Amino acid sequence: MGMTRIPFRPYHRDQVASIVVVEIRIYLRTAQELTLQTKATEKHITLKVDCPADLSANLNAPLLEQALTNLIDNAIKYSEAGS
């Protein structure tokens, strides 16, 4: 099994300024519906978002989106078809 390296990107001052209150569910649904649903469907994997509607956090939204997309993509990639 190969490992993919994620390039290190140091934080910049402008990224700290972009920390806002984010509804986590919205980013999970976006990653599922727009980005990863096709990959999951090709492997006959069902994606389900099970997250409280009111779950939110103060964070950098683009970094959250990237992290969730990477996590879900890896879960699909390393799961057996039909799971």
C-alpha cells in the first residue's frame, strides 16, 4: 500500500485572520455531494453524513474543507468495494 505525502504549507498571518464560526455539517455535505460522491458510487460505497445540525467551531474554513475532503477520500480509497 503506497502512502501519499501532503506537501507542507506553512501558515501565513492572513490565514489566522480568516478564522470564523463554521457549521461543520455544511462542509461535510459539500465534500460528500460535490467532491466525493462519484468516487464512492464507483466503488459501491454509501456515504452518509451523521452530524448534529448545530455543530460549529471557530476555525479556518478552507483548511477544514481540505482536511475533510482528504479524510473522506482516504476512507473511500482504502475501503473495500460495497462497504
